[in-house]
Amino acid sequence: IRHLLSAGDLSLEDATLVLDTADEMARLTEGRAVKKLPTLRGRTVVNLFFEDSTRTRTSFELAAKRLSADVVNFSAKGSSLSKGESLKDTALTLEAMGADGVVVRHSASGAPYRLATSGWINACVVNAGDGTHEHPTQALLDAFTMRRHLGELAGKQIVIVGDVLHSRVARSNVLLLATLGAKVTLVAPPTLLPNGVEHWPCETSLHLDDALGGADAVMMLRVQSERMNDAFFPSAREYSRRYGLDSRRQALMPPGALVLHPGPMNRGMEITAEVADSARSVIVEQVTNGVYVRMAVLYLMLAGTTGATNEEAA
Ligand code: CP
């Protein structure tokens, strides 16, 4: 894998390799039996975050460190990005510092693609979330989590609920789950479904109760209030009533069906605290698994590159 920009770029073989490698990373490091693997010693991973993040930035940092890479964190706040430095000049700076991998989050859809294809840098680029477009490592960690509980995902019924319009998580999940052979149903109010969704490899429904009975997993999406200026949004109370996952609705799910959420959650809006903290919820486990999946992605992208520490180069 040279760059990871879209979940749709992954073939079934690629996706399976990432998930199997993540299994191996978990086996080696779960419970911290082995604290660090030496596989990326001498490589430099730069976390370039133009948008806020808790889970993704932290887990990429932990993943890189557990593979013994050097890690540099750039966020818009506290760097020259906040002074308006361009993506190009930032990229040239990272190149001059010898970055081997750049993990980028940006509010503009397509920014990681621009970075990967511009010729400004030689580093491998990982999309850590670009605008409303894609978040491929989130989809990989979601698939990894579901696979651990449900087995192979081919033929499984996955229901994704809520603010699909603004969700890079939903788009990446639909693409990856289709590749893995799962059946996806998107459930949302009509105003929160994107144009062209009829061409996505999934079903759509407006009625959550009807979709829950056959679900193997239900993934709730965050209502992205900060991006809501371009869409009609009912009141929070009305949204929760029609599209929120509460205990009554959870009881409609088959026994053993999972509840997922990529975080951050609006507790009381798209999911009640009772459901988020229930035995069926794997939301905290998703965060743990994010480290294994990002270790796998960084390993598969960077282990074959020629990064060299000063020590090794000397
Ligand atoms: N799921 C996710 O991308 O969370 P963060 O915004 O905290 O990284």
C-alpha cells in the first residue's frame, strides 16, 4: 500500500491483509505483553491535523510509537498552520525534515489526495478524515471490531444510522463493507442523505425500527451540528425520537447484535447513555482496536521504505 486515501481503493485482498495484520498486532501487543515492536525503527511519522481529533490523532501516535517510529505532531493550533501557511509550504517543510509517512486530517475533502499526488512530498499519505469525504482507517477499525465478534463479514447485515450527509465515516464504511461482502442499509431522514446515494453499494431506508430486526450490527453516526448549516435539521428532540437508539429500539435488535459509534458521541441525541454503556456496545473496544489497525496500516505502508535513523546512516 503506497497511500491510503479512500476505503474504495482497497481490494478484498488489501482489506483482508490489513485486518489480518491488525489481528497479528493485537496478538503481539494486547495487554502490553510486548511493549514495542522494532519494525519501524528509523522511520518518521508526521501527524498533520488541521481539524480537531481525540481518537484518531492519539491512536496514530500510539501506533507509530509501538512500532518504534519517531513521531512528530503538527496541529493547526500552535504551528505556522494557524498563521495561514499553505498546504504546499507545510508539505515542503515536512519533506525537508524527512517524513516517511504523513497522517493528515483536513476540513477540505480531497486534501490528502492533493498531498499524495502533488509531487511536493515523497512520503506515504494516510487520510485521517477529509471534510465530509472519507475516513478509511475508521472504517477499517470498525470492520476489525465487527469481524472479531461476528466472524467474516460477508453476508452480514450492517445498519448505519443518522447524519450520513456529513459523515466521512459512513462513506468509507459503505465502500469497505461492500468490498468485504456485507449488506449495508443506511437509515436517515431524507435531508441527511447525500445526493447520489442511490449509486452507493447499499440500501437506504427512512425507518429505523424496520431496519433493526435483521441487523448484525448497528452503527450510530454523530449528528455533526457544526456542518449542519447546509441541511434542514429537525429539532434535537424530534431527531432523537425518530432516529435515536434507545433501549426500546435496542430490544428490537437480534440477540448478539452489536452497537457501534465512531465517537465523539452526542449522548442523548443519536444514542442514549444507557445504550452506549450497554453490554452490546463495542464503542470503547473500537478505540482500542483503532491502535491495532493503525499499527497494521503504518507497518504495511512503511516497513518496506528506506527510512534511516542518523544512527543507522552513520
Ligand atoms: N472517530 C474519530 O475520528 O474521532 P476523532 O475525531 O476524535 O479522531
